[in-house]
Amino acid sequence: MTVNSHLVNLASDLVLSSTEKTNITTSINTLSSRLEAYFGVGINEKFQFGSSCRGTILPRRADKKSDIDYMVIFDTSAGQKKPQTYLDRLRRFAENKYSRSEISQSSPTIVLSLNHIRFELVPAVYSYGYLIPSPRSSWEEWMSTDPISSNRDISDKNTAENNKIKPLVRLVKYWNSTQGYPFASYDLEKYIVNQSYWFCASLKDYFYAFWQGFGCTYDTPQYIKDKVERAKSYAAKAKQYETDNMPASAEVEIKKIVPVL
């Protein structure tokens, strides 16, 4: 096996199985009908978004935090409430309709953990665009979001880059999960989509290019910088081994970044 074949095979293994996809579809259909029954005209829209729609979600065996993002847009015709009001409504819904499941708030979402999947229910309102609760660290209550645009951006980039971007995202997110999630998955996706990949053809070219260009900011905690530097070092060694016609040694180094699943 070579570095490229390992990366290609692993990226394929990091795609949801048909069984997982079927279970998720069933759970989403059930969630949708239960939301309608519980809230009625109290909600205007509801839809799945995030990595599960972008084709970059990882299976649970590769990422224990893998989840389905689901946005619930509340009706504000009687006046817009504070974010916590809508979070409380979603919590009461989950407790009523999923009483046997693990339910928690992870600002700004309600986390609903089922046996085979985890949902992050995101309350939203619509005012010249979708608004969702801001993180607690923000001084604003609401922040704008455009899930449709995010889907389009990664799809367009993937097409422009010979369908190598989504596999690259999955590989990097897998590394992130093995390291204890030093980075937010969405931030990694955005970084990958916004980079240029000159003269890249194979998946290994894109993987090497990512690690060559990826870095931390000045205020990134040192333990995270250490994780990144280790991965960059392994990638650089692997690339040099390939140059020296030592493919087996190169593969060993790459597997230190993204081991066999």
C-alpha cells in the first residue's frame, strides 16, 4: 500500500454506510413529524443542515461527536423572544417526545442523543436571513447564518478540485477527532475550502498541501500548537520518504496522523 492508497481507502471508510444513512433518514422523518405535532403553527420552518448535508459527516466509529444539525425556525408574529426562550421550548419538546433519551443544552443548541445518532437542535428566527443564538462568549444575542451558502461553497470547491475536497475534509476531521477535538469541525472545513491547491492532483497531494499550509494563531494554546506541529512533522517526513523512494516508511508516517479506522 502507498500513502495515496491509504488516504483514498480511509477517506472511503469515513463515509456513512447505507445502514447509517437509512437510520438517520428514519430518525429525521420522525423528528420532523414530532416537531409538527408538538409546535403546530408555532414554527415556520425546519430542516437538516450542516456536515450531514455537505457530505463531510463522519461515522460514529470515527467521531463520537458526530451529529445531525437540525434547524427549527420559530414563528415571531407575536414578537421575537430571547434565544433562551426558544432553547427552553426545544428542551421541553425533547423531554416530551424523547423521554428515554439523553437531553442536554450545549449553547446554543439542544443536544438529543439517540442510540445511533446525536441531534443538535438549533433554534432560529428569520429576519432578513436566518438568525441563531450566539455563543455565550459573544456580546450579541443573535448571529446570522447561511447554511445554503455553506453547502454551495464546499460543493463548488469540491467540483473545482477534482472531487478531492470532501475526502480531504473527512480525513482532517478524523485527525481532529483522534486528537480530542482541538478545532471546531466547521472551522476546519472553512479553512480547507478557502485554501488554494496549486499543482495538486492526487488525494495525497491535497493532504500534504493542507499540512504544509495549516498553522495556529499566536494565541492558540500551546498543547494545540504541539498537536499541529507533530502532524506537520509526520507529513513532511512522509513526503521526504516518498522523494527518497521509501514508500513503506512514508506510509508509516502518514498513519501516525490518520491511522487505519
